Amino acid sequence: MNIQNLGLDSKVAEKLFAKYGLNQLEGESRFNLLKVFLSQFNNFLIIILIIASIVSLLLGERLDSILIFSIVLMNAFFGFYQEFKAEKSLSLLKSMVESMVRVTRDGKEIEVEAKFLVPGDLIFLEEGSKIPADGKIIKSNHFEVNEASITGESLPVPKKEGDKKMDKVLTGTVVSGGSAYVLIEKTGENTYFGKISTGLKEIKQTKTPLQKKLEQFAKILGILGIVISLVVFGLSYIKTANLFESFLLAVSVAVAAIPEGLPAVMTVILSIGVLLMSKKKAIVRKLDSIEAMGSLNLIATDKTGTLTTNQMRVKEIWHRGKFAFDKILLTSSLCSTASLVKKEGSDFDVLGDTTEGALLIMNEKHDKNSYEEKRSLWRKIEEISFSPITKRMTVVAVHGKEKLVLSKGSPESILSICSHVLVGNTKKLLDEKMKSQLEKQLNVFAKKGLRVIAFSNKIFKEGNLEKNHQFLGFVGIADPLRKEIPEAIGMAHKMGVDVVMITGDGPLTAKVIAKEAGILKKGDEILTGDEIRSYSDEDLLKVLARVKVFARVFPEDKLRIVSLFQKMGKIVAVTGDGVNDALALKKADVGLSMGLTGTDVAKDVSHIILTDDNFATLVDAVLEGRNIFIRIKHAIKYLLSCNIGEVFYVILSLTFNLPLLTPIQLLYINVVTDGLPAISFAFSPGMGKEGKIEGGNNFLNKTDGFYLFAIGLIGMSLAGIMGLLGKNISYIFTTVVFFQHFILLDLFIGRRKFLNSLKYLANPVFIIAFLFPLALHPLIIYNPVLQRAFGLVSISPLNLVEVLAYSFIAFLSARFLGQVKNRLKLVPFASNTFNL
């Protein structure tokens, strides 16, 4: 059969192209500038602020309206800029070179771009080629494919024509050895890859924990704001009988209740978190996903390349003496088509078959004579290439007068051509007893999930080359665990984060790696894909908590596992690099793709990209996420406690006829003296390595509520005392402004002793945040234009200092609250202890 006759005619190819279109996925994600910018407004708190801006404008309070809307726009631009930067980083990670393919058209072999392939095309694939479409092998030569991007398995898969189980190739996989002619059967959306892409479109993007918390928080805040406004409106109308003034005052209280600076503060904290994560080799594509990293309590990790190095290496060696081992090293060097490229340090890159590369590296580590020196000394005069049928490779090599036949392959194959075993320097008969001993040792290797390669040789004699060999020994090859993984897994467990492995590899290999990593412990279970598919959702939920390893899973299984963990209330992070991971990555609360080995589809649906493909980086990102969670929590507590104090004072002033804070004064407090200092929390001290969050993953718990209420009362009391003493509005306004700075100080140092926290207070950002509003305040008090705008009168500089000292009571009170809590053994505060 002339293989070229199977190629398409150009005219037929054109008709098929018109029918099937480009060989690419439709609707691939593209960065839509307008869509991303508008998405920044899809937030309940932002909507409340927009409504407040519109109402202020309708009431003639233009300055209030402009300030509120400026905050909204600033927040939107921060979020948009970060997502735009992340998308640029992603585009750099993607290959910029168009994939070219050798295809037969009109009886001639030509090169075309892969996107122009059509069903019926005949293509030629060789080692290193990325398979561009689904097809059927027509003719092959020792053809092997790395299907890790589809199945998750790291070992090459032999392929050949005429075998229904071995004659298919899939889009996105890579040729790891040999060559083949392939007849294209499916392109674009019709490929296996395309079906997964279609499934992705059907999966709704999971809202991050931050989005869920903010929605709930904003709704509660909105309802409370409305209720408080109605109460104030009623009190004011009863007192003044003036509808407009009462309505204006109610709006003022709403302005006081809503922390206008919160969206911008959160965006800044998250953006700085993005910068910190990038330094730890994690590119954040979605701002909200940073906080989600801090909230997660389950990591579903793949194996290959994340827990392991994605490099085949010899882990164990069995032989019966140094002489036999030397012959194993010689066979590894000569009976091979691979080669090595030296990297920095002591490691190598493999050119060719990864298994043969692992054998060459073994030679470099155990023999002073390199494989290249051996190849220069020994001349190959005959070769029987590796065959999927015999499962071995044999060469004849000559060095001077010495002429050897060297073979390597599967243990069964090598044993079948051996009559003796080399023990020391002596050949011993390979009888049934000896065979039984070898098989026992082979089973030990197999139970460890190792890929076993055996070796044999003989002195060359005319006749059958593959007969009457002496058995030399065997080695166990595996993709080794990264050395930093056990420590990273232990750190995750200390932080209260469970880790499970979901892999396409077999249960034996998965079990060994999971045990080495510290994922699988006594009493934990392993489930295979077949077992998972035999369970209903209800039955699977009953056992899921005990399962730590899921092996031989399909993409649909991984998606189902993630969905069920979420149904159990888990906040799930999923790692993945292949097409097979894309469904689960999109469904996860946080999807983490691999920057080095990850496919484009995996990167497109992920929230965060790990640029070094390392699980340890993920654990660092979790810790950073928890630091950011605490910083956001402190910012919220700071803003709300100050706002509550303002609201309490407004109600107090209405009740006792004290000087009232105006809308512009309240807005200035919320934006300038609240919002700007709150940004400093982005630089507040982080957590320890254990990274545990007290009080759970809620932004505000009961003890936080008590803290907010108590600080609000303190703020109201300080301002109220000024009013009751007959002081004017400037004193009250100044008290509220200064009081908030000492609450900032209390929350910034948290539970640490004050004297031990001085090094943190030396942070330039904190110093500016603390002093800038204080330095700005005299300008408002003494500048005539600003005086009129804010409705204030001058007070003496000495009085300003007195109010500052008076406001220090807030800091002492906040620290005292923690001390009382400790002595009475109340439920612990999340962030405050009196440790002066």
C-alpha cells in the first residue's frame, strides 16, 4: 500500500474545510476590556454606593455625590488594572508560535498550519510533535505518545495500527518516541478536547468565598442602613416637623453607616497581595481568588508535575554484584537512542525517551565514565529496535576484540531470553528456584509502583541474538516526589487544610507517592475511577471524608468529586495542568493551573497560575491568602467600628439636642480619615507559619460584633461628652477624626504586645496612614474656604493637642477590653488583647 495515496485532494480539502471550519475551539476565552471593566461594578456594596451617590446628587449635595462616585470609579480601575496585568502575564506563558504539521495533499507532503487540517487529512508525526487533532494510526514505527495532558499519567503509551485499543491519538497529546502516519478523524469542537471545552461552557463559574461574604455583608449593611435611616428620620421629624431636613439627616446617617472606603481599601489590599504572590511564583488572574486561598480547607491536587518532578528517575536497583552492575550501566548507555543535556547543577534534560533518559542519568551518577565516553569506545554494529510486541531492545557492540550482545526491556521479556544469572563474576543456571526468587523481588518493585526495566547480555556468537543471555538485574523507575512536598503537606495540615490526590495514574503508583508525601495515612482509603462511577452521589458522600487518593479517574470523575466536596461545605482548591483538569479547575472555588506544563485551556479557566508547577508554592499562597483575609477583616472591623460610633453619636445628638455632624463631614471621615488609613492594613504583620484563623473563616463573628459595638459606644461617648460640655461642632468633628486613629493603632498591632510591636509601627506606610489625616486636619480647621465647606469654626492649636490626648482614651479602652476578656475567660477576641 502506498501511504501517500491516502492523502486528500486539495479541492476535497477545501470543501471539507468549508464544512468543518478551522481546527480550533470556538469561543475560546478572549479578554474583553469593556466586559472586565463593567464586571467591577457587579457587587452589592458598589451598587449601594452608586445609589447613595445618586440620592446625594438629587438632594443637591453635589460634593458628596462626586466623592462617593469617585470612590466607586477608583475601585473599578484598581480591579480592572489588576486583571489586565494578569491577562498579559498569561499571554506571555502561552506559546506564540503557530503549530505547523506535515500533511499529504495531492500526493505530496507539505507543511500547513494545524488550524487548517480537516477530517480525512493524512499527517506525519514524529518525536516531539504535538498532536493537532483526533485520528487513527495508519502506519507506525515504535510509536509512543505522552498522554499526561489527557489522562494525567506520566509514562509514554505505546501505539500501533491494527489494534483498536492502541490505534487512536488525541488532540493536545505529544509524541514521545517513534513516528507514525495518522488519518485525521475529528477536528475542532468535535475532538475529545472540544467536548471538554463544550462541558466548560456548561459549568457556571463558582463564586469565590469573598464574593459570597461580601454579598451577604453588603445586604446586611444595606438593610441596617435603611432601618437606622428610618429610625433617624422618625426621630428628627417628631422633633422638627420638617420633612426635608429629616430626610437629609436620614441620608446623612446612611452615609455614616456605609463604609464608603471599603471597596477601594479591599481592592488595594488584594492588589498588594497579588504583588506578594507574584514574588512567590503565583500569578493571580482574579483578585477575589486571593482571599479564597485564605478561606479554603481542602486542596485537591494532581500528582504528575505538582507533587512529583515530572522527570523519570531510577529509584531502586537490584543486581548480584558490582560486575553485573557495571554491565547494567554499559547496557543503559549503549542500548538507547536517548541523550542528555547538562543543566545547571547536577541535573539533566532528556532528549528522547524519558525512560532511557533515566537510565543514562543513572550511569552519570554511578560511573566515572559517562555514557558519551562509552558510546565513543563501543561501536554499535547491529540493532534490534524496541518493539511493543517483544517489549525489548537489543544491540551488538564492539570494543577492541570484545563483542557483546546487550538487551533491555520488560522483566518478562528479558527473562524469556535468559538461561543464566550473573552472580558476582559467575554465571549460574536460571532454574525455577532462581526464577521464583527473581519474581518475588520483581513483585516488591511492582508494589512500590515502579516501572521495572531488566537487563541481560551475552558474548556475541553467530545465530539468534536474543537467546541464551545471562540475566544482569533490573531497576525501578518512577517520577520522584519533589523533596519539599512532605514539609509542604505537613504545613497544610497544620493550617487545617486537608489534602487529597486526584490522578489518572494507577492506584499502586498513586498510593506510593501519597504515602511519601504524607497525604495517605493509616485508616485512609483509596478509590479508583471504576469504583467512583459505581457509587451514587449519596453513597459517595458517605465515604468521601475517608478517601485521600482517587486513582484512574476521568475528567468527569474529577468534576464530580470536586462538586461533592463543595456540597459537603468544603472550600476547594484544585490543581491541574491538562485538558483532563479543566472541568474541575473551573468548578473549584480556586483553580490553580501550572505555568510550565499547563495547557492553554487549563490556564484559561484557572484563577491562579503557579509559574513553577510546585505544590509548595500553593501552600505558600494559602498562607498569604490567610494573611490577606486577616488584613481585610481588620480593615472591615476598623471601618465599621468607626462608622458605628458615628451613627451612635448622630442618634445621641438627636436625642439630647447636641451639635449634629453634617453629610459632608461624615463623608470626609469615612473616606479620608477612615478609608486612607485602612489601606495601611495591607502592610500589617502577617500570621505565623501555622496560619490558623481564630474564629473561623467569617469576616465578623460574635466576638467581632461585641468589639464593634463596644468601640462604637466608646466613640459615641467621647464625642457625646464633648457635646454635653457645650463644645462646638469643630471639637466633636475633631474628636471623631482623632479617635479613629487610635483604633487603627489597636487593630494594626493586633494581639501582640505593644512594646514588641514597635518595629511594625515603624513601617513607612503605617506612619503615613497614621499621620497624614492628622496633618491634614488643621488645614480644614483653619482654612476659611474649607471651614465654610465643612461648616466648621477655628479652635486653638492647644485645644487640638488636648483633643488628641483626650482621644487616646480610645486606644487604652480597646486594649482594656481584651484584658477584661482574658480575666473573665470570655470567648477570645480575634484580634485584641491588653498587653501594654
